[in-house]
Amino acid sequence: MSKIASEVVATALNDWYIAIKKQKVNESIKYYSEIKKQFDNMEEDQEVLAYYSLLEERHKMLLHSSRGEPLQKHTYFTEDNQAFIKKTNDKLEYNFYLFEAMYEAYNKNYDRAINLYGLAEKKLAEIPDEIEAAEFYSKVSYLYTLVKQSVVSQHYIKNAIAIYKRYPDYKCKLAVSLMIAAANYADIRRFEESEEYYLEAINIAKEVNDEFLEAQLYHNLSIVYSDWNKSNECIKSLEKALEEESWADSIYYIHSIFMMIKEQFKIDEKAKAIHFYNKAQERLISMENNIYEAKISILYNLYCGELKNNFKNCIDHIEFLKQQNDLESVDELSYLAAKRFESIGAFEEAAGFFNEKIWAEQKMNQVEGIL
């Protein structure tokens, strides 16, 4: 059974929180029962678990005040703990907006997510906790990275890095923040600085023996090398990622295979590209991923068979990615398709893909400055 995304559980927690705030006892009892069952199949997420614990206490207080049920002795939600209750209220309000934002980002509703992150940031000012702040900066920065707003993203992630460097117990969080900063540098084509940040993060991952994180970093570094036109380094990084068993067994395996197919086609290693294409098809049979199936099909159609005959297949897959709001993939693959059709003199088809790239860029730019 596939795991439930933590963002999905978090938005259910938000529904529960609304029921508690409105003192809808029966609804609160219903959510309490249903949500407990979801945790067995949820992706591990300590923040969501912490939010659940706070709501569970609030739920018990609601049952005490509205149904006369006894409070457990350990509860902090008593009249003698007003200061704690105030802090908890601030934390619950903050979590509500934070997890709503994360859920909207999960569904690629980026403009809505950014607005909600803005509301969460206002509540964050009431929570004097540097690590909480660093977590927030990291999340909102990653969202801005997704929509290519690198300058805004870098502002947030540099704040997170500065905080994490003061706390030795948060080295993995520091590595992830360095990875986000590296992605921002890559987006503005400052590849040397991006590489430097990735290598620093990789050293941290090795230091803490987090092999999965190390593989993830090598995968992301391969994207930098690809954009930098350093194909050999790109392929070596992908090989390091794929040789890690936990990465190869994960849902992210197909991401690295996509990159490998693209890079092998790019350097005219067609036989190797087809080899990895076949490996992708094997994985897609056992692990459905419609977005990567479309992306890999675009690559195959661009480099195999009669290119002009494959125009409709490519444009159909681009349209599917648009429907999924996968703007980054529309941007990247439309440009690749445009250059491929341009190279054979199919200028009308190339123009169509250039227009798709422009559309994706405009959509991503629409979220700039919302906060």
C-alpha cells in the first residue's frame, strides 16, 4: 500500500482544528477517530505528528468543557497554565496556515500557497523559536525555488542556513538548506557557486552517514552539471545516486532515470539512452507515475523515430503536463523540443514549442511579488 502524503493528513488536521474552534464536538470526535487511522500509512513527518499532539490536547479539553469528561493529569490546558495556552494558540494558528500552504503547494496551487505562507509568517512572529523560524524559511524558500523565483527564495534560505549553522544537532537540515541555495544559484546560472554548495552539503551528508540524503544531493548536482553542459560529470553524479539502494528503491528513482535518459540522448549515446528508457518502463509498470511517464515519452519521441511524425505525441504530453500544472517540466521540455525541431528545419513546429515555453515562464512569473 502506498504511503499517504503528510500534506494530505495535515489538511485533515486543519479540518479537525476548525471543528474544535467551532466547538463542534461530534465532528471533532469523528475527525479524531479517522485521523488516527491515517497515521499508520502516513509518510514520516515529525511536524505533522507534533501538530496532531497539540490538537489531541485541544480535543480532550473540548470534551472536558462540553461533555464533562475528566482531564488527564498531564494536560497543560488548564486555567493555571494561561501562558502555555497562549503559546499553544499561537502555534496552532501558525500550524494551520503553514499546513494549508504546504497542502496547496503539494497540489501545485502555488499562488494560493504563497498567500497562505504569508499568513503563517505573520503568526510566526509570535513564536520565539529560531528552529521553527528556520523550518519555515526552508519551506517557503523551496516553494519559490519551484516557481523559479530564485532571488526571493535565496533571501529566505540564507536566513535558514544562518540559523542551522548555530545548532550542531541540525546538520541534516543544514544540508537540505544548502541544497535549496545551490538550486537557486543554478537557476540564475551561477554554476560554480551551486556546485560549491552541493559539495558542502554532500560532505555533511557523509559526515552524518545519511546515505539517502547523499544520493539525493548527487541527483540534484547532476541537474546542475546537465545545465552546465558537463555531461560526463552529470552522468557520474547520477551513477552515484543510483548505486545507493535506498534511493533506487524509492519513488525518486524514476527522476534519476529520466535525467540519465535525457543526458545520454544529449551526447548521442542512443543505445545507452534506450537501455535506461527500458529500465524506466519496467519501474513505471510497478510504480505508476503519470507525470514522469509523459516526460520520458517526450524524450523518446524527440530522439527516436521520425521526428516530424512524433510532433503530435510530444504536444499531447506537453498538454498533459500543463493540466498537471507541472510548469517547470513544460518549460524545460518545450525548450528542448523547440530546439530539436528547429535543428531539422521544422520551424513551425519549433515555434509551437517555443510558445509553450513562453506560456510556462509567464505562469511561473505570475506568482512573483505576491507576498
